[in-house]
Amino acid sequence: MKRVVLIAGPTASGKSALALALAARIGGVVVNADSMQVYRDLRVLTARPDAQDEARVQHYLFGHVDAAVNYSVGAYLADAARLLAELPPDRPVIVAGGTGLYFKALMSGLAAIPPVDPAIREALRNRLAHEGVEALHAELARRDPEGAARIMVRDRSRILRALEVLDATGRTMSEWHREGLPPLVDPESAVKIFLNPARDELKARIEKRFEAMLSGGALDEVRALAARHLPDTLPAMKAHGVPWLRRHLAGEISLEAAVDGSIMDTRRYAKRQVTWFRNQMPGWAWLTPDAAMASLETLLQT
């Protein structure tokens, strides 16, 4: 296991900028831990590092997945395992992102669930379209009460994933997870920080960043993605901003309404991220963006 720096936080909290600055200062590399920044189709809308950032320090696991892929935590852990094995042992690694399950998998490991037949996945998507998400959650509650209790009733992606694993393997996600894959990061030696801007500051950051996304070509990005006619259930199709901007491009709503909806969804997501990390990931240092670099330097000396 490598000793790494883990930088988490809500969307737009400044994680990428901090990881870039730290990597440049200590000669490290930046590894993505954001489930949307893996998609190559969404550089602008997911605020992936730009070409200048990538030229400054090496970035890994950004934009390496096609939007047609239902990328999973297991796939991420497998990619991260290969990457960490290839990097020089003395190279500092900074993992940055906002996807809590990625960080949890890095430190706790994950089950090696076998691939699911695409026909099973497609059949469940058809059922979702005809029966609704509540019906599928109710079925999951009957077949896997333990798993259903951890999934919100309208969380389509996780409900579909739990059911497809049940249908494909005859075993629940919990059963697979208990067998486990080894963790890649030692939580005791890792430097773990959570960026936590003040609420008003984070709201302003979210609004400013979305305006920058629009100026940077977000509409063209969504237009190109929509032209592929991919299933709405794919993770990339639900990235913040994509559903609202698709509705605008289809002539259903104004651009102003699409922007307002996107920003509101992003604010709600940021709130959920803060709550999730507070409840699920104890032992992290919660820092304001202004204090983060100085605190990191102190933590790295211990």
C-alpha cells in the first residue's frame, strides 16, 4: 500500500485546484476520485482538469471512460489498482474527488462481482420504464432487505445495480461485498482531508462555475452527448446539468430555467456529499479551502 493524500469535499469546493497545487509542490501525481470526471464526453460539465493543468502535473483516471459505459465502483477500484501498481513507489499520490464510495473502496476494498449479462441489464431498464422506480425498489426490499435499506427509493442507478447482480448471480451485493477485494490505501497512514467551504461561499462557487461551464462550451458538449441517443439510465446522462440542458436544447425550457435547475440540483448534491462524509467517513480533517494547503503541509510532516 502507498501512503497517499486523499482530498475530498463537495462539488466546487476547490479540490482539483488544491490537488494540482500540492502535486506541483511535492512532485506528485493526481488521481481522480469523481464518478463523473471519468467520462471523456463530459470534460466541461464535470470541470475536469484542462490541458494546461494536465501539462503541469500528471493526472490519471480522468476522461478514460466512454459515456455509453455504466462505470462502477468495482471498475474504478480495478483501474486504481493497476495504476498504483505501475507508479514508482516513491511517487507521491494525491487522490481528489467528491465520490465517497470511491474513497471508501480505496480504503476498505470491494467485492469482485462478475460481469453482468447486458441482456439482464436491458431487461431491468425496460421494467424501470414501464413499472417505475418505486416498484423495483419494493422488489429489491423483498429479495434483499439489507441492501434495499441502504438505497433511497428513487435512486435508480443503485436499485438497478442491486437487482442486476441478484438476477445475474443469485447473490446480493452485501454477500459479494463481504468476500471483499483488498484495500489499496491504508486509512491509518493516509492523509485525509475534507474541504468544507462556508455555505454561502459554496453556493457562490457553484453558480460561478456553472457560468464558466456555459462559456466554456457546455451546451455543445450536451448537444453532442444527446446526439448519441444513449439510455437515460446511464450515469453520464444524469451528470449535473445534462438533463436540464438537454431539455433546453429540445425546446422544452428556456436556457435560464435550465441553468437555474442545474444549479439547484448541484447545490442539493453538495449538501448530500457533506452529510454523507460526515456520517460515513470519520477521522478526516475538515478544513476550509483557505487553510487547506498549510494544514496539508503540516500533516505530511507527521
